[in-house]
Amino acid sequence: MPRPTTDPTAEPAAPESADSTRERIVTAATDEFARHGIAGARVDRIAKQARTSKERVYAYFRGKEALYGHIAAKELTELAEATKMDPGDLPGYAGRLFDHFTARPDHHRLITWGRLELADSAVVDTDADPTRAAIARKLDQLRQAQQAGHLDPAWDPVDVLALVNQIATTWAAQTEIGAAAEQAADPSVAARRAAVVAAVERLFPRVKRSQPG
């Protein structure tokens, strides 16, 4: 039986890079954590979905909580980039938050699992926690807006941020009442968004900036 011939000009297949394996692990783990939380996540399922081995997962990340921490930091960075806060336009900020979590309900679930399961964990490095850092930056922005006369100083910046975030994530956090929206006069997602923006506008009106003339 003749041996198969090989093309001497053909380039050898490139070996799979470590980066691609790591990326597949992160992608698979993001889905796993969003579905099952940290305690319920299974490394063997992550490895199977990532087309690798459990040993390989542990070679990149020392455990589930470390893997979750890496993913949470990545997701929170993405959130910060997608929903930059303008303290003079808090209704617009609320609308961007609503849009992000409407498009990425898995992101909201992922963050919520971390809040529930890692709130008192010694694994969380509070000095490097991206959530705390983002909150500190936004509080500073709000204080500066108050000092500039763009935001009512009667409000504590902590309350402003908490209320705006809570209103913006109302529907993402309360999926159990999603069916009730079908009975609304306007059941569209656009109507829910408009209600979120209007609620924040009543509490914290946009700054009316003078037009250049």
C-alpha cells in the first residue's frame, strides 16, 4: 500500500498557544460562574467546556475563587468602560447601566454571586478590589460636582450612588417580576428604560450647560 505523500512546501501546523487555552478557560468559567455561582461551579465542567484538563485550569489559576476574582475584575473593567459616569448627567448614566445589564444579564448574575459568596471572604483583597476602587472614584466625582454646584449638596454622595445604581438595575435584579412588564401599557424594554431615566431625572436633574454663543 503506497504511503501518503506530504507536500514539502506546506508549513507545519502551529502549536496551540498557552494564551488561547487560558482564554478558553476564562470564557468557560465566566459562563459557569454566571450559571452556578462560585460554590456551585465545577472545575471539571469548566475544563470540559474549555477543551482542556482540570490540571491545566489549576496551572493557570490556583482555585475557583482566584479564577472568579480574575473574571470579576475583567468584567468590572468592561462595565466601567461601557458605563462611564458623568456626575452632571446621572439620568444618562442610569440609562447606560440599564442598557449594559439588559444586554448582559449574565454579567449581573456573575457580580451578584460574588457579592453573596465572597462578601466576608479573606480571599478578597480589599486594597486591590476593583469594585471598591470604582466606587471611590465615583464618590469623588460626585463630591466635586457638589462643590461645583452641579449636584444638590444636601445629598450624601454615597446615597446618590446607591440610589442611582439601584434604580438602574431594578429590572436586572428583579427578574421575577419580568412577567408583570407584559401587562404594562407599553411592555417594551424602551419603556422600562425610559422609566429608569425619568426616575433618576426627578431625583438628580441633569445639569443645564450653557450653549456656546
